[in-house]
Amino acid sequence: MILYTIIILTVIIFLFVNFAPVFGGKPSGQSLSRIEKSQNSKDGKFQNLVATKFGFSKGQDFNPKYNADESYGKKPSSPLPTIKFDKSNFENNEENMVTWFGHSTILFKIENRIIVTDPVFNNASPLPFIGPAPFKYENNLIVEDLPNKIDVVLITHNHYDHLDHKTIKTIHPNVEKFLVPIGVKAHLLKWGLPDNKIKEFDWYDIYSFKEIDFIFTPTRHFSGRALRDRFATLWGGWIIKSDNSNLYISGDGGYSSEFKKIGEAYGPFDIVFIENGAYNRRWEEIHLFPEQGVQASLEARAKVALPIHWGKFNLSSHSWIEPIDRFVKEAKKRNLTIVTPYIGQTFNINGEIPNENWWNNLQ
């Protein structure tokens, strides 16, 4: 019976991993051809611009106890203070605005066009009942809070905390264009999106849409949703440039000289949305430490930096509050102006910036 049970479970897992829609599809056709021709791929797998380690040899700061122990501060002890999002005001306001929804989900209104990056409103895992669940918020932010019409959705890469199967299927009838890294199109097609809604990007590809330029930028990271698809699709960050705004979303990735190159070529930026969280020494070359995030923001020529990729999920060994505390301390030392909105708070990109340390009274 034990042997039969093991065999049955193995078959179930195999079928689930290979056929469940949440894992997405495999690149084919034009996408596969672009992967094979890309100067950033080798033998069908994408590579970082610099040699990057993904090993576990430097795990001194990683303790399995901390991953499960809430008393260590892995999760907030109480719901995070948030601002109730006013969708109607956002849709009807003609100013250039931004709202941070936590982690890497950012809502923009640029030149009266509505743009969303990495919309995730569920667990950061392939199963709804396991894996990292969002922190509790005083004012819960849900997918229905997004505007009824979205011009562009930007995806940085296909990890579960950035590409949410359920959210994409929910919003796609209201979205005009999905701009994604090469290979990610296969996932969206698997989920029922029409081909003509999706445009794929290699690093430094530029696309002009409704008087806004979208530029896909390199990061030092990786991709993967299943057991054997690491590096099968590309990863990166985004520049959003219009006549009145110039914004840079770093995407996930470790420190490299590319930040300076991006700043010199496309900066200065009104705001740099910089990764800040889910780091540890095991991942030192694929995620930024807070101090490196400040350095990267300065090299990218940020007028203002907004640290993201924190405040929503427990994804590493540090406490939930450590990334922002360390970032603020380093930014003050380096004279970097930062914006720290409440989650759900809307502000004018070219106006007064919110900078309240709202997390100070939390554990």
C-alpha cells in the first residue's frame, strides 16, 4: 500500500506540474525563434550579462527557524496601516500619479494612460492554499481596485510574486496591451489571452505606445515557474518615458554596473522604483541588499527613490521591517531623497512626495 501510494502521488505531482495552467506554457513559434536568436541566450537558456552564482554556499545568515518563526518578525504583528484606494478619483484625475500596492505592484497614470506593473493579489505560489500569503492590511487591496480600463500591464519576470495567474486572467479583458520578457508570452497564451494583446521584449528593446516609450532593461536575476524551466524566459526592469515623466522600475536582481549604464543612457529619472527585500547572503548576486539599492538608485541618477519589493510577502530570512529600516538609514547617509508612501496611497509624480515613516510603530 505504501508503494502504491507513493506511485499514485508521484503520478499526480507529475501531471499537476506538467499540465496545470498556473505553471504556464512553453515558448514556441516566434517566441522560441527569438530566444534562439537572442544574444542574451545560449542553448535556449537566457544568461545574465555578468557571471552570477545561484548556490547556497554563503548561507550563514539563513536559519530555517527564522523562516517559520513569527516571533522573529517575519510577519507584522498587526495589520499594516494602508490607505483605502479611491479608484474613481484615480481614473478621473488628469495628473501624472502613482500608487504602490505593496511588493512590486505599482499603478501609474501617465499622460492619462493607465499602467500597472507586476499585478499580484494572491499567494506567491502555484497553489492558493500554500506558499507565501500577503500580509494583512487595515484596508485590504484587491484586484477589483484596479481601474476598469488599463492601457498597459508590464511584467518584469515570471516568478510567482511578479506574475500571478489568477490576477492576469481576471484583468485581461480590461487590458489593451501586455508587455512581457521574451518567453513569458507562452504563459499568457496558455491562460487564454489573445496573441495580439501581447508584445515580447529582449533587453533594451524600445516600444512606443500612445505617446509613451517603454524600454526593457537588464537585471541580474533568473526566471522559472516549474521544476525544470529556470532561465527559459527572460527577466528585467522597465523604463516608462513620456514628455513629462521619466520613471525606472529596477525589477528583481543583484547589483551590477548596468545601473550606471542605464542612468547615463536614460536618466535622470523622476522616480526610481528600486528592489528592496527578499535578500540574504545565499542570494547576494540575484537580489539587492538595501545599501546596494541606495547605491544603484544613485548610479541610475534618481531624483527620488521609492523602495519596493517589501511590505507584502515573507520571502527571505530577514524580518519584514528590516529592508525599509536599512534603506532609510543608508539613504540619509548618502543624501538620497526617498519617497515612502503608505500602501494604497496615491501621489503626484511631479508634486509633493510622501515621506512619513509609517512603519515605525509596528513590529
